[in-house]
Amino acid sequence: MDDRALRVTDADNAELSVQAEDLAVDGDGPGLPRPVDDTIVARTSRLSFPHAVVYAFSLGSDGVGVDNASRSSPESAAGERRYELDPGGDPLRLPPGEYVVDVDTEIKTYLRFSGRATIEKTPDFESVVVSFPRRTRVVLGFRSRHERPAGTITVPDDPTQVADAVSHLAASHKTTGPERSYPTLRGHPPLLEAGDELAVPDCIAADTPETGIELVVPPIYEALYVTAPLAYYLQATVRTDPALGGTGDGVGGTRRGQRRAEGPRLRLLDHGIERELSPMPALERDVERLLRKTFFLDCLVRNAGPYGTTLAESSVLEALELDADALYEADPQRRLAAYLEVPFTAIEHRLPEWHLSTYVAPEFGRLETLPFLLDRMSLIYRPRTSTLEGQELIERSLEDFYRGPKPQGPAQSTESTTADRASTGEVASVDVVKPELRHGRVHGWLAEGVPIDVFKSAPGAYQNRLDYLERASDGTSIRIVLNDPEMAGEGDAVAEIYRRRSDELSIDVAVEESLTTAELARTFETNHDFVHYIGHCETDGFRCPDGNLAVSSLERCNTETFFLNACGSYYEGRALIEKGSVAGAVTFSRVLNDHAVRVGSTFAKLLVHGFSIERAMRLARRRIMMGKDYAVVGDGTHSLTQADHRLPTTVTIESLDGEDEVGDGGRRSGNGAANPNALEGSDRYFVTLDCYATGETGGYYHPHTGVDEYAYLCGNEAAVILSGTELAMLLKETEASVIYDGDLYWSGELWPRFESGQ
């Protein structure tokens, strides 16, 4: 801290910089009427925060005299009255009073003060400024968004007792109301570990809610895993019944001569309501639909409470004739009963695409991964694969390439004369298979086999992430290893990208060249957040000047994440996960050098701007024809750094040539509305914004396009038609990846093209 800035970090590498011209910190502060990890007392006349949603709460006051509040609500504890800073940019002026201000930054921040204040966004929407007429005493409270598990439940290899353990995972929820759809109000579920008998710590048992909702399933792991996400979100008690599921053979079918299998039951005990779900395999579909519907409707109903906002999707409740106020006040059973009456087909076209699905081998040995998957609100499916036929891998790679952004320049062909980055040594190759993917944007794999189009995770990856959270860190350590001088071009390119980002975040970047086996081993064994390896990989490890380094020879890997941009690096990447890493990018076979450079530089830029490793690789590999040669191992949902606006954003731009290609013109979005004041002329662009992160399911974002006053649920795209000038302003104010004219750009390098009318 200095007299102009206060920097706050947490164990998950999240960082917050609070700017102030006259800041003086007086020491630790008192408690706040909000959950916080630490507080300080400061004196200042002005505080500047990164772009954020901001709420002000008047404590014990009627709030008379508050100007330009975009929405107010009389509902709050202890007589609080809530106001939201207008997303469109109008300042919020607070008259004399006692206030708590909620600033929704990467590290949750609260301010408590007495007196007048003005809260406003800067003209570029990049910052939020809280200013006072004079130097004022302010208590600042901070809370990390990451929460460690509250404890560990021990459970034996018995489906009935596993069901009891699953019933307690919802102890991490902070509420039984619809606000549980907010990611900050769910918490990390308790851990599960194998033991001789069921043991639930008292603190977990005490926090387990009694909702009166019950889920009865057959005593087989397959059904328990598939229904676990639904049970966790509904905070349901899970029970087993041997009479369900037919033979109980783990397949959910029936033997010849037996009656039809009965499916699991969802019961609302106080209301005498019981719904039968389908037996396996159709149970997967029923769980997916019920969870998506319930979660979505909770996201809409919660807006009747003190933390509501103007969602583009809110018109759905009126169309369904659902009373948000009544449902907000209802108990969990009554609210769920109302949701059950809504046909899935009535809202299917309005639901955000679910962010994550994981395919888990239904066996006791995978049980320890369940809390981590539920923390990410993942759907869980059975793993099923088939063999890739003939040229199918090449065909699927080309399909992704032609759907995705294309590199500018001469056309490519699959017959490239560009050298690959393999050495004369033998390169490992992987026998990949085709997964049967179900609903979801991102897919993880916790089973046998190496499928394409998924990240291949491992139980150890999740525990490794918890271990890294225990380490003290003042910033992000990135090491670039260049072990072939002929690949210096990629080394220079990615080093520049990482260093440019270090101007905004605390990132330490260093380049290490031509490392020996001992030096490379030391790099992986040293505490680093990310290692970008550029060189050769052979069947016996990474090639070094004095031989090859096999990861299996390491005592322990202390590198949290990595990118092994070398031929056939899959097995070494898997070994890094086994030795202690969380996630990384790898290759399945030989890769062309120019492809590796293109993927490497794109991946680097996305990664340091907050994209998860899986999402960064998925975008980067679509820039080359053989993108299926690249994959992610470990927990692909893991992110190295934070995004500028908390949610990584992708903007897609399509030029409109004078005809309205989207119907009536103007804004078109998740609620189907259109702006009647459609732009005219040829300088028009159809623009979509896609903001989401696997750890922010249930959150929302404001597009700030200048023509749209709505917020959107993460996972739903916002779509507008903009002039070139408006588009330039959007790109100038938004740090985002941009898909335009067949290529992938960064917004900062593209906006001048539209401002000048090119």
C-alpha cells in the first residue's frame, strides 16, 4: 500500500487495486454487518474501484433524498433500504446518513461510512468512483470469493451411506431461498473421503438445511452420481430404495420377465407431492431438465429480493404467470412445487446453455471428486465412447476450423511443408476415442480413455488446487522455457504478451533458455503459477541439451498450471498432474511449428486475461486446421488470472450490408426484444457478447453497449446492432477476445478499424 493505492490479494491469485489520492490507513477495522475476511479503517475523500456492480444500503434510514437510484427495494434486514448504481452511467448521490456500500469486484468489497457520498462510473466505464465532500472515515471490508471446504465427511463403500453423505453436501449453502442461485451464496461443499464408517462432523450436520425435499434413488452409484447435482442444489435429503431401478445391476434396466423398472422419486413431504423420474439412462435427461429449469427460475425470482437487477430474461415470469414476490417469500417446497408445474418446453429456448458437464465412472473410487464437481455446479453423466472411424478426427478438426476464426493470409491445406516441432527422436502418440457428449458448453472426463473435445481430468487435480490455496502469494509467477533456439519467435511473442499484462496485474515473468535436465526439473519443482514450455517432447521426456527429462523422475511438481507446446506432450502433462499440478495444455501427437506458434500466442493472451485453461485452449486451437491435436489435462475449469471485468468476454462481430439480417433490427437478446430505432445505412454490425465463467454460474453481466439497459445471465448472449462508431467505443471500453472477419483479435487492437470506418 502507498498513499495512492491499496492492493488486496487472496490465496487464489485474485487481486484488487483500490486507487485513492489521499488514502491513510489507520489499522484493522471493526466488524461489518456483512460476511468479510478482513477489515481496515481508512481516511480518504475518494476511492476508485475496477468496473463493478454497486449497491448502497441505507442503515435504518428511509433513504429520502437518494438521487438517480436505478432501483430501490424496501426489503432488507434491520430496516436497510437498497439502491443500485445505474448501469447506464447516471451517478448515485447519497444524502447524509449511515451506509454500507457493496462493490462487486473480484475480491468482494464493502464500505461503511457516515455522511454524504456520490458513486459514479468513469466515462469509459472502466472504474467506479466513490467520493465524499471531505476526507471521511471509511471501514473497508474484504472477502475472498473462494471458500475452502468446511470439513470432511468420511464414508464407507456403501451406496446407502454415500446417499447420507450427499445429503450433507448442501451444508455449504448460505440460504434456502432463490438467492442460492448466486455463486457467492453456495460455498464449497464439504470434502468426502473413504473410511470404515459414516462420520459427519457436527458443524456440517448443524449447517445441513431441512427443506422437506426428498430424493429417493436406487442404491447404485450410477444413480447417485447422476442425481447428486440436483440433490445438492435443491438441498434435498437423499435416500435409497432397493425396489427402485429394476435389477440394481448399475445399468438401470430390467431382466427378462421382470416388471418395468421404477424410477427415482422426488418428494415434497409437507405438500404430499411426489414426482417419478425416469430410470437410467433417461434419468440423465430428467435431472438435466429439472436442474436447469429450477436454477433458471430461481435466477428470475431472486430479483424480487434486495439484490435484484433488471434482467433481460425477467419477462419469462410474466409469460408463465408466476408471481415473483410470492415465490420469493415461499418456502423451498412450495417454490419447487410451482416450478414443477412449468413445462420444460415452455422455457427451453430461454435457458442459458449449461456451463459444465462431467463424465464420471460410477464407482466408489471417484467419490472424492464429487464435492469439487458440485462446487462448479457440473451436470454428471455416465461416460460412453466409440471408436473414431477412418478420417473422422481430421474431418472433425476441419469442421471446428471452418466454424471458428481463421488466420489471415494464404489459404492453408492439410499438406503443409512447414516443419513440425518434433525431433529425430520418437514422439509419443495417443489413441483417442469419440465421447458421447450430452448437454453442456464445457466437458470434463473422469473415466478411462482419452476422448477428444473434453478435458481429461484426474481426482488429484482437484486436491492439488486446494493445496495451492494454502500457499502465500503476492502475485503470479510465469516462467517461459525455450529449449530450442529455433523456436525463439514463439518465446518472444508470448513473453511480450505476459509482460504487457504484468502492467495491470502483479505478474512476474522470466524467460529461461536451453535448460539442462536438472535445471528443467528444478523449474517444475519450484513454486510457479504457470510454465510455458517451448521445445521438443519425446517418448522418454522433454529434450534438453544433456538428455531427456521424464516427469516421472520429479519428486514433486510445484508448478500449478502449464502449457507443453511440444509434439506428443500428453503423457508428460498427465504425469505433471499426478505429481502436483492442477491443469495444463498438451498435444496428442506431432504438431506443425507454425500451428504451434499460432496456438501458443493466442492461448497466452486468453489465459492472462482470465479465461479458464479449457476455454482458452478451445478458442486458440480453432485457429488451426488440426486443432484436435491440442487438449487440456487436469481441471480445465481452472483459471490462472482474473479477467478485467470478472467475467471473460468474447465478442463476435458480423457486418450487415444494408439489409436487416436479424429481423426488425436493433437490440435482440435472450428476451427476444428488438429496438424499433434500427440503424440505417451500411455501417452496421450485428454484435454478440458472450460472458461466462464456470465458477460464476448464476451471475449476470451488463453489456454496456450504450443501447441496452438490461443485465444478462451468464451463459446467455447479449446481441445488439451497432454503428461503426458505437462498436469502436464498445471495443475500446471492453477487454475481450473478438471474432471478426474469420480471425481472432483482441479488442484493444481492433477498435481503431471501426472508429476510422475501415
